[in-house]
Amino acid sequence: MVKISPSEITPEHVFLNRRRFMAAAGATAGALALAGCSTTPLSGRATDLVESDSPAVVVRRPQNLPPALAHTEPTASVNQDELGDPLNKFEEITNYNNFYEFSTNKESVAREAAGFNSYPWQVEITGLVNNPMVLDIDDIYKRYPQEERIYRLRCVEAWSMVIPWVGFPISAILKDAEPKSEARYVRFVTVYRPEEMRGQRSGILDWPYQEGLRMDEAMHPLAILATGMYGKPLTNQQGAPIRLVVPWKYGFKSIKSVVTLEVTDTIPDTTWSAAAPHEYGFYANVNPNVNHPRWSQASERRIGENGRRPTLMFNGYEEEVAYLYAGMDLTRSY
Ligand code: MTE
């Protein structure tokens, strides 16, 4: 496990974003926590909620907040990533989604996911840990300071977006669980609710969706559990109420609607590498020099832009993460 302080490794933009976000008030964090407490039609507090104006965008906004907290529009603290590229629009990010539990059609995921109950919610941290935990999502908001992270998301299908996530490092939750000395990997599992998730009633993938990271990847300061986006709780189509975001890896690693983190000593099975082992590896690091067997990974289409742009090694996070793979043959598809 790497012993390195976040200030040594976290890129400047992350710190800047974090500072601005926290300064913009316990405000946004507070708003998020409150909103998170209220994101359910089942909670008996549904009257506190107003739906988003756009039928496809499932954001429930709490009413009766102090004016400073009651944003009428989703907000991000800055409008570009550290490379100077603009953020994708809220509508783009929430209407072009991969979430096979609901649909294989990216443009209908938002509609199909609209009735999903993402609150109340619990996350279990289990396996090779001294302190196994079951945390309510409300506890998670309270325990772990939420910060903004502006990251590129590069899908293995060669499209990308710039997304202002809100979340916290996975390392925070893992440290609290106290991994045992033999801990090597973390397995992540999506909720299994075929009654609410139409895709889970089909055999297109083995359900529930599972992913995994090596322990040092999971402990890396850029790897986060996201609970929000544009200063609001995650929409259902994005994996509400909590999902993984690992920005240097292809998007399929960023598993949605997570209910279990299991610390293991063996490499976890992952949904896509089980479905197509020759096409999707465990590591799945963004690499423009290693093509997918069926298409090039050298360039990508940024949603909202015309034409293509070159894909960057480790999705532009090479300086921060390359050391994790020292000695590995990166020309191989893992
Ligand atoms: N997580 C689950 N549970 N189910 C999925 O189908 N799709 C993955 C990933 N996480 C997926 C998932 C893929 S292929 C991508 S590219 C990203 O989610 C897309 O995230 P987004 O819809 O928020 O852009």
C-alpha cells in the first residue's frame, strides 16, 4: 500500500476545487446532505420535494431550505477541467447513460430509472477488515466530507464527458473499516432488485453487476465514491445514491448504485471481464495505444463536440497514477 500524503500527489486542480467547494459553504455540502435525506418518495417526506422541470432528469430538490442553499439550478464551482475543457452540461450527463440494469439504450436510461428507489440505502463494508460496517447513506453524508471533483469520464466505447462530481475518497471508508494485512483487492457490487430494474430480469449480463480494484488503486486519492454531481445528489440514471468513480480507467469500472464493498485477498470477478474476457480486462486503464479488439482507442468523441480528440494515456491522469503500474506491460490489454 502506498504511503503518500494527499498533498504530495493530489493535483493542484483537485485541491483548488476542494477549497472552493468547501468555501462555497458547508453550503453545498449541507445542501447535499439535506437533499440526500430527502431523496425518496417512500420516506414519508415526499411532500418536501419538488421534481426537476425536465421529465427525464430525476433530481428531487428539497424545499424550505434557506435561500443560499436552495439552488434553482445545479451548480459547479468551476466551469472547466484542469486541461481547460468545458464541463458537459447537466442535461448531457443525465440523458446519455450506460446502466444496463435499466436499458441498453443510453437515451432511455433516465426514463427507465425514474421510479427506482434510491433512498433509504445502506452500504456494507465487509470481508478482510477488522471493523466491518453497515452505513446508512445519511451516515455517509455526515461522516465523510463531500467535495467536488471535476473529472473526465472516458467510456470504453470511445466517448467521453467532463463531469463535476461530488463525493469523497474511497480510502476514507476503507481506513475506517481497517483492512487486514492480507487485504489485496476490493470488490464492489451493485444492488440486485429485478423488480425495479428491468434489465436484471434479462440475461444480458450476470447480475448483480460487480467490479473490483486492487487495494492500492482503491486507496489512491483520485478514486472516489460519488454521491452527487453539479452540487446535487446523483440522479438515478447516474447510479444514485452512491457509485464508484475511477477517472483513469474506462467507465465500466465506475460501478453504479453500490451496496457492497468487500475486501478480499483474491482478484474479484468482474461483470465485463466475465462476459467478454478477450475484450475487457480487470485493470481497464485508459490507454490510447491498446485498441479494443473491435475498435481503436486512439481517439474519442467528447459528447457535445464535433469531431474526435486524441485519447490521453490514463485519461490524462498519467502523472498521478502511472506509478501504480510500474513494471506492468502496458501494451497488453488487461
Ligand atoms: N454500473 C452498473 N451497475 N451497470 C452498468 O451498466 N455501466 C458502466 C458504468 N457503471 C454500468 C455501471 C459504463 S459502461 C459506463 S461508461 C459508466 O457507468 C457510465 O456512467 P454514466 O452513465 O454516469 O456516464
